[in-house]
Amino acid sequence: MIAEPMPAEWPPISRPSARAWQQGLREAIRSVPELLAVLGLDAEAVDADAADLAFPILVPRAFAARMRPGDPRDPLLRQVLPLRREREATPGFVADPVGDLARLAGPGVLHKYPGRVLLIATGACAVHCRYCFRRHFPYAGELAARERWAPALATIAADPSIREVILSGGDPLSLGTPRLAELSEGLAAIPHVRRLRIHTRWPIVLPARVDRELLDWLGALRWPVTVVLHANHAREIDDEVAAALGALRAAGATVLNQAVLLAGINDTVEVQAALCERLGDLGVVPYYLHLLDPVEGAAHFAVDARRGRAIVGRLRERLPGYLVPRLAREVPGRQSKTVLA
Ligand SMILES: *Cc1c(COP(=O)(O)O)cnc(C)c1O
Ligand code: SF4
């Protein structure tokens, strides 16, 4: 695998008083008319929903800049634009499709699979994805980062079967690096923890998050670290994102990607192959391709399992085995994700 050359001065040096990624989030687009104006689109023509929503629009300008102006079917736009169609009820599409609320082992600690726990570190994200299975999650009472992580750390310390801690959310990199360092210091005192994983969309959406402070923290951790990104389309990965992914690898992280199979966005062999090739060129391994979790408001994104299997079968004929993602779905109550192809 050949990584793209990194610019000599990557990452930009940021002082704690002027973190570029926090500025990027502050300046993000938070209204439907504003996003449509940036792209030169008409609300009626795209079925946009400009009402105040419980799960409002959030799109950093760095991400919007990768959308094609004037294209209502742009695959990046469709991931983030609220549509009136989201209000339609569809049988089988529910608020908590994967049964997470029933599986909390402690505050913000999800223990569904043997050997690993998933920390709902924070509810905040760099972007709001309309298909998100946690779009209705009652984050307020369930965050692992509260009380300086103490209740979550106590839950992990009490169970020696836990070998791996997965930081998730929301998006754990929405927390500042000092908060993450508090957690890693706490985990370092728990001998049975052997691996750390970070599930994040920040490096894709707002690559300025991958700054010197984050890389120094990552590089100094005592465990093997895996960063699992979330990109659904090759066009999400521009040169700045590519440089950030290179910097994560240079800091010693294993970098994987998970995608969601989304109707009208990435449900063709060509689009999936382009994504996997782009990731492979950057030394990132496609890990999972998830079937949509049936969350209320997202039925229009669903792609059935048969079509998913056909796409992955064709990918296998075109790509090296390590660049073909596992097609998976989450079946509530099982001990692992269910791999379909
Ligand atoms: C998806 C998930 C994991 C991670 O599963 P892997 O197959 O190890 O990637 C862990 N815990 C929960 C609750 C999950 O939903
Ligand atoms: S970044 Fe992840 S957790 Fe956040 S809205 Fe998107 S899919 Fe959901």
C-alpha cells in the first residue's frame, strides 16, 4: 500500500488557545437555507425540511466544500440534508433499532460483545448524518465523559474480561484532547485493558481535528491503537483528509474505515470500488459495510441485504481481498455483528 506524500508542514501547528478544529465547528453550517444557498439549490426542488428539528442540520464548511454546487443528488449533500420525507413513519423503523438502551453496563458504557466495551463518550459530532442510528439516543444522562470518566472507569476496572475499550459516541474526538488524555491516564491503571479503539468521523469531516496535540497524545499511548473512520463515498476524501489520515498512520495507529450502505449515495459497485481503492491508496483498510439500522426517519436510505450481497460479491471480483469490506448488520441480542458477505 502506498501512502500519499504528506505536505512538509502537516499537521498545522496549533496552539491550545487557537484550535482550528474548534473554529471549524463554530463556523459550521447550521441552517438548511444556508446550505442550499451555498450550493445554489432550491428547497422545494430538493424536498428539504427547513423546520426546527430535534436532530438539526450540522455541516462544517470543509465538508460542504466537497459537494458539487447545483447538484441535488450530490452524495455528500444527501447524507446531511434534512428532508420532509424523514417525517414519514415506516413500519419497523424505530427510535432504538439496535437495542442499545437495554445494554448499558454503566453510565455511557455499552457492553454487548465479549471482551470489548463501547464508551458513549459524548453525544456531540462534527456532522449530523441523517441515517444515524443514534439520532434519537437520549444522550443527556448517558455520557461516559461525565465526572471525569470516573463511573465508566470503575465499570471497566470491575470486569477483567474487558480487553478492549472503544471510544464512540456521538464522536469521541468532539472532546478536546486533554479530556481524552484524562481517560487514557485512567485506563492505564487498569491492567486488563490491552487495546484502544476510536470510532470517529472527525478526520473525514473536519481534518483539522488531526492536529499536533492529538497526534502527540495518540503516539504516546501504551496500547495498540486502532482508528475506525467513517466515510461513505470517495469524494469525502480530499487531499487535506488524505494528509490527516497519513498523519494518523505515521503516529502509529492502524486505520480502518466503516461505511453504511445508503440508497442513492453509495449503493453501486462502482461507487463502492472507488471508495475502497481510495482508502487502499491511503493505507486505510475497509472494515465494515453496514446495512442501515432501521431507525425512525431514515427509511428512504435503506438498501436490502440481497443487493448488499450482490455489490460485495462483485467487489470481491475486482479488488484484493483485504480491500473488500465485510457486509454486516446488527441484530439485537447477538454476541457480535452479523456478517452477511
Ligand atoms: C459494533 C460494536 C462493537 C464493535 O464490534 P467489532 O465487531 O469488534 O468491530 C462493540 N460494541 C458495540 C456495542 C458495538 O455496537
Ligand atoms: S458522525 Fe457518526 S454518530 Fe455522529 S451523526 Fe454521523 S453517523 Fe451518527
